Amino acid sequence: MPPGYEERNVAERFQYDVVIVGAGPAGMCAGMYAGRSMLRAVVLERGFPGGELLNTELIEDYPGFETVLGHELAQKFHDHAAKFGAEFRTSVTVTRVHRRDDGTFETHADNGDVYESPAVIITAGGTPIKLGIPGELEYAGKGVSYCAICDGAFFRNHVIAVVGGGDAAVEEADFLTRYAQKVYLIHRRADFRASKLLQKRLFENPKIEVIVNTVVDEVEADAQGLVNNLKLRDSETGATRDLAATGMFVFIGFRPNTGIIEAHVDHDDMGYLKTDTNMMTSIPGMFAAGDLRSQLTRQVTTAVGDATTAAIAVEKYLKSIADHDGPPVIAASGGYAV
Ligand SMILES: Cc1cc2nc3c(=O)[nH]c(=O)nc-3n(C[C@H](O)[C@H](O)[C@H](O)COP(=O)(O)OP(=O)(O)OC[C@H]3O[C@@H](n4cnc5c(N)ncnc54)[C@H](O)[C@@H]3O)c2cc1C
């Protein structure tokens, strides 16, 4: 929070070239590129800068950093963006993003402040849906994970469990058998929502044992705080038992944080925002980058890739508005007439 910001008791209006919602990897990278383009950019963050990096112990797949602590990478992203002039406002929750009739935006914060800008980049990420059981949050990063690509390699030769019955759970269980000695797939029902092809692969994989009609009631850990046991309950009979496992991957859904967008915006079946190749959504001037964007995978590398494109596209979009003294002219190629 900038000095003096918290002492104000009167809501204010601010003007920027671009307002960036969320200071995860995508938001911070967008801020850096916007700053380098000499745009007046503000990054609004409800917590601290870092996003999911702050929930990640080690990152081992960000090029150039063989191993880096999540919070260290977050700090580097922040400092880099700030160095190029991006302004950060933390502890500011965006409540809604409104497109005015003239095509510009009002971004409303929970303290009543309003940020006006001709372009916005939404980088609010998403939230993995939690089981809500004892031990789950306590041991997140110590055996409990929501990301197989990110954390799978830490479970080489371990016995682990995957929870869920949809495509993500089945696909990731299969993926995790590259590392784990054995993977239990725990599903609360007997029938799976996952596609038939994925189910076939699941049941044919000798390293996967499927446990149906079962829920996890609690995650337990050893004296070092590392997961070593799951307490299971049969959802039909109520019978309970222990399952020795050193990891639990939860894939019961992921909610993109898009509820702040007031108008209708095109999205896929899962609610992820659809964009063109310049990261512009179906709302002219509103760009999206990172985990809330509809795409194949969600990683730090993809978040910063999206954000780079979005920030550079914003610069061209603003130039297009200035040159044409009105709404942007979208070229047939999908780019802006600049
Ligand atoms: C446990 C875990 C481990 C992972 N490990 C790896 C890994 O090893 N390697 C890898 O490449 N990827 C990893 N990932 C994935 C990676 O962290 C994400 O792909 C990446 O953080 C996405 O960046 P983002 O900026 O799109 O979203 P996020 O990181 O989710 O950031 C979004 C930001 O927006 C803020 N925000 C949301 N709503 C609002 C609002 N209304 N107002 C203001 N601010 C708001 C949030 O507080 C957050 O800071 C991991 C993810 C998880 C969950």
C-alpha cells in the first residue's frame, strides 16, 4: 500500500493508461512490459504480489532458474516490474470492472476508489476447489498439491493418491504414474465424469488402483509435518480405513476469478476467458492473461507469455484509439490498425 493510502477515508478516482487486475506472474509481467512501453500502469492486488507463487515451495521449471523458491521468484517479478515504473497497489480487492458507453473502463475497488482507463488486463488467476477437510491446507506443499505438472517430480517412487473423477483427475493420475510407484485414484462416486478414452487409459494403467464410492476425511502427517496417511470413508457404508500415502493431489475443479467482469464476456464451458491471439477478450479493450484464460495448460511460463502479448497489444490498442480518435480499428488479421 503506498504511504498515506490507508489513512484516506474519501474514495478517489485515478486515471491510468492501463489497469491490471491481479499481481500474480501474469499481472507483474504485464506491469513490467507496460512500464517499459512508458504506459501509466497500475497493478491492483487483493493480497501481496506473487499470486500462486506464494503457495508454491519450489519452482523447478522456470527457464533460467533450475530451482527457485516461489516467494523469491515473486519478489524478483515484483522488483523488476516496479523498476520499469509499474505502480502496485496491494490489499486492494477489485469488486467490479465496468465498461462505459464510450468504451473506456472503470475498475472499482473495495475501498470505494475507482480506476479509469481505456484498457484493462485481467490477470486474476483462479482458485483450485478445495476438499475442505482437516489437514488439507495445513499440509499444502508438504504432500498436498493441486498441480501435477508442478509437483509430480517431487513424488518419484512414492505412493500417492489423486482425488476426483473428472478429466483433470484421471488425466493427472495417469501423468503422475511417470513418477510415482503407485497412484490411488479416489472418487466419491462409482461412475466417472471423465471421457471414456481417459477412463480406458485409467483402468489399463497397472500403476493405478481405483477406489470408488470413497471420500477422504482427513490428511495426516508425520513428525516432520510431511503427509503419510489419508483417512478414507466409504460413502455408501460409512466404513472407515487408513491409506498410507505420502501425497494427495486434488483435482475436483478450478474456478477462474472472472466474477468481477460486469458485462458478458466470451468464455469456454469451464468459465475460462476466450481471447484472440492478442489476448483481447470479446470486450474491446479488455485483455486477459494467465490462469483465467482458456488454454491448454497453466504454468508460470504460459502466464508470463500471455502477459507479454497482452501488454504489447494494449500499447498498440491505445495507439489505435489515439490515431483514429475513437474506438480502435481492428484489422482483418485480428491486429489493430496502427
Ligand atoms: C500448488 C501450486 C504449485 C504450482 N507450481 C508450479 C510450478 O512449479 N511451475 C509452474 O510453472 N507453475 C506452477 N503452478 C502454476 C502457476 O503458479 C500458475 O500458473 C501461475 O501462478 C498463474 O499466474 P497468474 O498470474 O495467471 O495467476 P495467479 O498466480 O493465480 O495470480 C492471480 C492474482 O490475482 C489476485 N486477484 C484475484 N482476484 C482479485 C481481485 N478481485 N482483486 C485483486 N486481486 C485479485 C490474486 O490474489 C493473485 O495474486 C503451481 C500452482 C499451484 C496452485
